[in-house]
Amino acid sequence: MKNIILSHYTIKDIEADPWKETWDTLVDFGEKMAPKLAPMKIKLTIRKIILDEISQKNLMAANMVTIQSPEIKIEETPIEDLMMLELGYAECESCKTPDGVGFSCRTLKDFDGNERMALPEAFFMEATLRVAFKSEHDDGCGSSNCCSCSGGCEDEEQSGSSKD
């Protein structure tokens, strides 16, 4: 059985609303998607990574969702890298350290240009399907980077384009 692991990063003692919404959406997605992947012999695992230290680096990584699959040779990758989404940061009313210091929340810009603090199910679906597709077509291009699968392999893109 192959494993696809989606990990959500948070920080101990911080309860930002967008982080909670992302986690709840991710858990709901996992419950719905796991039975659909089982016939493909893929186990979907959802896990929460709670960072202990409140640091600038960790605050910038909080609310990040990554995907990995050791059997498919996909190393832990932020979903925005896999899906070519723009990473940003925005002011967030509930993003405060235990000392009450505010910080900007990590965002991803969707294809319509909307910044998303709470990540939608569609992002998890697309990332998971890309990795699942790679597992089913492991004999394809052999790339460990699925970004090329989003629009087809380079050869397919070239054959589909018109050359004058």
C-alpha cells in the first residue's frame, strides 16, 4: 500500500481562526477522500505538526500544509509548490501569540487571485490527486517533481503546441 501524507503545521498555544478552519477542512477532506483512494491501494494520512517554539520562522510556516509519499518518492513539499500557488501573508485579527503580539497569517492566492488564509478543500483535492495520479503512472516521465504532471509532460506540451 502506498501512503499519501498531508501535514498541517501550527504552533503550540496559538489558536488562530484560519489555522483552525484549515485543520477542520483538512480533516473533513481526509474522511471523505480516504475511502475513495483505498481501491487504488493508497492510504491517506492527515497529521497535525505542532511546533513548540514561537519564532519568526515558525510563525511564517504556521498554517502550511505539505504533502509527501515515501513510496511514490515524493518528499515533503508545501502544496503551494506542487500547485504553483503564490504564497503571501496578510493581517489577521485572531493571529496573536500567547503574549498578545499580532502577526501576519500565511496565505495562498488561488487562481482567481483571492488570498486564502483558511485553505479550501479544493487545494487539498488537487494536491492529493496529483500525487495519486503519479502513483498510478509511475512509469511515466520518472520525475520526482509532480509540477510537470499538472499540465502534462513536457513532450505532451510540445506536441500540443503549434509550431510555425
